[in-house]
Amino acid sequence: MKQYTDKQKRQINEIDIITETGEPAAYEQLAEEATELAKAALKCARVIRKESYTPKTIEECKDELKEEFSDVICCANTLKLQYSEEIVNYKTFRWKQRIFEYQKKRVKGDGKVF
């Protein structure tokens, strides 16, 4: 990273990204970073399943995933996006509920998962 004086660092920190780039550009950046996050998550899954010919280790893939997730958070913070703990809790419960229902079907032995 480039070296800056303390004065330059203060000037940089005072820049408002939305004012300088515009809100639409910030949403475009968020979409781009979210896409990169999705690709990094898919690569992790392929490496875990040993379905990828990448020379990267799972640790390297997880580091890349962390970086892309951080990029998404950076964009979300810039746009002042907030998440809802209530929605997160509901969706987590719903996910677990689906697993529970799937497990019940498997126990019955009907073999149908859909």
C-alpha cells in the first residue's frame, strides 16, 4: 500500500464515497463484490468435495472467502445498510426447520426428499 503522511491520511478519511462516486456506483460495487463472494463460496465447496482442480488449499480458499465477505461488508457499510437480527433469527430457524422435516422424511423411509 502506498505511504501517506498523517495529513494525507486525514484527508483520505474525510472523503465521502457516496458523494464522490454516487449511490448507484456504490450499489454496483456491492453487486460486484457479492458476485465475487458467491464465486469464492462455490470454490470452497468444490475444494472441500475435491471436485476442483485448483492448486489452492482449503485454507487459501477460505482466506479468499473472508476477503470477499469483507469487501461486501465494506460496501454495505458505505451504503449504510443494516441487517435485521429478527430476520436472521427467523431465517436460521426456517433453515433448521427444513433440515428437521427432511430428517423426518428420511426416518419414514419413503425415499422422497422433495
